[in-house]
Amino acid sequence: MAVESSACILCRRLSRDDKKGLCLRGNYICPACEARIISLTRNDPDYDIYISGLKKIWAGFSA
């Protein structure tokens, strides 16, 4: 599936390298956000923000 935009759906930064990052349901997630998601714990203050963004992707809305 092709990425619709080269801007990260979570942080809105533009992609510098199309070969890095994730494509999730046509939405791009940059390597920095990917690494942040992997390292999050439930007690992290950013946890709910990232979960909300991912839920929007799965529901089919832009974050």
C-alpha cells in the first residue's frame, strides 16, 4: 500500500527517507515516533497521546 503523505501522521514531520518508518493503513509514521511508541510504558505522560493517534489511524481518520 502506498503512503498517501510523506508527513508523519503523529508528529507531522516530513519524511527525509521514504525507506524508513512505518506505513499503517496508508499513513506514514516516522522512525522517531516508531521508536517512541516502542519505548512507551503505561505510566509515560505521552502514552495516551500516542494511543489516541494510533486509534485514529485504525478507525480510518487522520490524526
